[in-house]
Amino acid sequence: MMQKILILGAGPAGMAAAFELYRAGKSFIVIEKNAQVGGLARTLQYGGFRTDIGPHRFFSQNQYLYDFIEDLLGEHWIKVDRLTRFYINGKFFFYPVELKNALLNVGPYKAFRILFDYLSERVKKIFVNRSPVSFEEQIVSDFGRALAELNMLNYTEKIWGLPCSEISPDWSKQRIKGLSLKEVIKKALIKSKKGPKTLVDQFYYPDLGTGLIYEKIKERILSELGGGVLRLNSYPVKIIHGDTKITEVVVNIEGNNQVIKPEHVISSIPITEFVNLLEPKAPNEVLEAAKNLKFRSHVSLFITVNKPSVFPDQWIYFPDKEIPFGRIMEPKNFSKKMSPADKTSLLVEFFCWENDKIWNASKEELFELSIKWLEKLGFIRREEVIDYFVHKEKYAYPVYDLNYKENSGKVKSYLRQFRNLQLIGRAGCFRYNNQDHALEMGILAARSIIEGKQYNIEEVGAEEEYFERGYVM
Ligand SMILES: Cc1cc2nc3c(=O)[nH]c(=O)nc-3n(C[C@H](O)[C@H](O)[C@H](O)COP(=O)(O)OP(=O)(O)OC[C@H]3O[C@@H](n4cnc5c(N)ncnc54)[C@H](O)[C@@H]3O)c2cc1C
């Protein structure tokens, strides 16, 4: 094959790399196992209904990325007024926090408890100077136990399927760095004074779903001007290497094996899969470390509904343990174009392990589990349901357990010997990236090749404040 640059995976990271190479006039080949580009950020279509795989709100500290997307989408890049809530113990809490709503919901005793626990932690910090060793210790120390237990610990355990004492404090460092009760109250007060709208109150969104960004990149890179090739329904079978280079990659392209001899490889496929395709095999301790890297999976039930609207929120979180799902989104509240005008849809999200009860549940079982609650919550009635569909993603979240850093470090340091290999993206780097950082990683990997200069891709997002310093995903 002619192309000397091989990109594995056509999610946001791989597509950004492809686009940057295309703009520099380079030829490349992208290999993607799905029939569609966009990875976890693709948009699924069921007749006249569209949905993303979970809510995809674009946020970045980097203006370059907004310009990058605006250039691709033009008038399809719309601004959305955000409304998101938590449902806890039968009450709806606005998120980000609105002080009046929060105080009315928790009542005076709980409010006092939250303040008391928080102040106790502040005092404790003066006398005990010990770094938290788990997510639980970190959160309790930052917010006090009462607030931590109200939703942060519950919700986190639901997402990760692990007790918070077994989750690395890195998770909180990456997601809620610097947030404190003081800051939550300050923000809530500023918000209640009706200040100008910020990127917390509004966000940008492609009007046909987040996957439109990657579909537009696809259109551009496949235009006649470029030397780009994209192969869908294709995947690597074997990655052959010498001491310092990947020399050949056998790829299955729509059913036929072909050999690519790449000068450069950019990989965004799960690092655990990549390392297992190597030939000669990676050392046992590297394979063992890869085996110990866990991914949390995501199952979603998409329900089409015969009424124009269900709730006003883009999504609602459900931390309570008795409720089997973790979040529900209504795609139409991101963009009217996600549903026919007189109808709407809901995406009910379950966080699970591959092959557990939820993963293996039938479509009908997931529907029965969900509809019971949707009726109880007053959202929809069974007879309003038009149809329902299930979607599964095995590699949804890299799990930051207490040993993840050591394990991913072992695998990455072994792979670093291959000088023509760059790892990018969420599963590719085993990093909890959102689209913005996946895009940045892809762009930097391409620039490393174009400019012959090494960028430190691992550093992308490492020092930045994340999201609105919120603690939810
Ligand atoms: C439920 C949920 C909610 C999210 N919410 C947000 C949000 O609000 N905002 C936000 O910005 N981001 C959000 N994200 C994260 C966002 O989806 C990811 O950050 C982004 O998709 C990562 O891009 P990537 O290219 O690194 O990886 P991926 O999207 O995982 O893409 C990797 C690609 O590689 C392909 N691949 C895998 N294995 C192989 C193989 N063996 N051979 C060939 N191809 C392969 C996959 O099919 C995929 O297309 C959310 C993710 C989830 C799961």
C-alpha cells in the first residue's frame, strides 16, 4: 500500500490527526472497525431519530478547537442553553448548583450538617497533612462527608462499579481539581445574581448530533484534493515490529488481509488491544499489566416516544442506588433536529462491566427495568413508547483504579521503544479524555510527523482545569 502514515481508529482523535495531515497535503490511511466514523462521539440514527452515545457537550479551554469546529460546521454549530439536574431522594437538584434550590431540597438540618462536616475537614487539614490515597478520601477532605455522600460518592460508584475507596484520587484531580464547597457556594451566589451567561450555562453543539463533526472531517479528507484513504469495517490483525520500529501491520480490510509498511503509526485503538497484536509478543509482564487495565462499559436503551417533549433538561443524573440506570438524556433538548417535530426520544444509560447482568440483558429486559422507573418518575407512559433499541460500548471509560497508573505506565514505557508509534485518545492512551483533548492529541500527533518535531501528547489536558470544575461526566 502507498500510504506511509497509518492511523488506527476513526474516533475524534484519529479523525483530527487525519484532518491535520490532509491539510498538510500528506497521504495516510485510516483503519476503523465500525461502519461509521466518530467513535464514542458518533451519532446513531434510528429512522427519523438521532442520538449520541450519552450526552456530548463540547467544552474546551482552547479557542483553537472552537475555531477548528466552526470552520467545519458553519451554521450547524449551535449554542444551547444548558439545563441539567440530579434526581436524589425524590427531589430534583439543579446542576451546576443553585443555592436556593439546593437549600430547599436538603432542608435546614442537612444544610447545617454539610457546613459542619466541611468546616471539620478544614480544621482537620490544619493538623493532619496527609495526601488522600483514594477518591473517597479526596472528596471527603475537599467537601466534607455529608455533601460527598449526598451524590458524589454514590454517583461515582455507580459509574465505576467500584467502591470510592478503590478509585484513584487522580480521578478527582482530573475532573474536579480545585473545586471546593466555598467555590460551589460562590458560583451559586454569582449565578443567582443573574450574571452574564457563561460556557457553563451554555454550550456549543452540532445541530445533527456530535458525530457531525467527524462526518464533516470525513467529507473533507475524502475530497479529491487529498491523499487520504479511510477504510471502515476494517481492523489490524497483527502488528509486526523490530527493536525500535513498527515495520508492518497486517490489516483486515472489509474481510481481506493486506499488509501495510508504515513509516508512522498513530494509534487510538484501546492500548490493551494494541499491545496484544504485537509480533514478536510483548514481554509477559507488559501483557500482564495490560490485562489489569480495566474499561467500564456503557449500555444504552434508546426509546422513541410519541409526544413532543418529556422534560426540559438535556440530561438528568440518577445517583440513587435503587435506580438501575445512571443518567437519562433527551436528544431533542440538544437540538430540535434530533427528533421529528411532534415526537421525542430518551436515551437511558447504564454503566456496567462487559458480560455482567446489564451487559447481557436482552433489549426487552432493559426496557422493563427502565419503563417501570420512567412511569414512576412521571416522564412517559408505556403506551407512548413507539419503539426501543439497545447500543453497547465495551471501552467506554478507562477505569482509574488504585493500580492503573503503574499498569498503564508499564505498557506505555514498553511501547515507547517504537519510535514511529504515537498513542493518542481516550482508550489509546488510557486517559479519561473528552472530545477536546482527543482532538488536541490527534492534531499534535499529526504535527509531530509534519514538523518532524516531538510533542508531548501525554501532557494534553494534564494541567488544565477541567469542564466547569464539575464532578460529573
Ligand atoms: C457516555 C459518554 C458520555 C460522554 N460525554 C462527553 C461529553 O459530554 N463531552 C465530551 O467532549 N466528550 C464526552 N465523552 C467522551 C468522548 O466520547 C471521547 O472523549 C471521545 O470519543 C474520545 O475519542 P477517541 O478518538 O480518543 O476514542 P474513541 O471515540 O473511542 O474512538 C476510537 C475509535 O477506534 C476504533 N477502534 C477501536 N478498536 C479498533 C480496532 N481494533 N480496529 C480498528 N478500529 C478500532 C473505534 O471503533 C473508534 O471509532 C463521552 C463518552 C461517553 C462514553
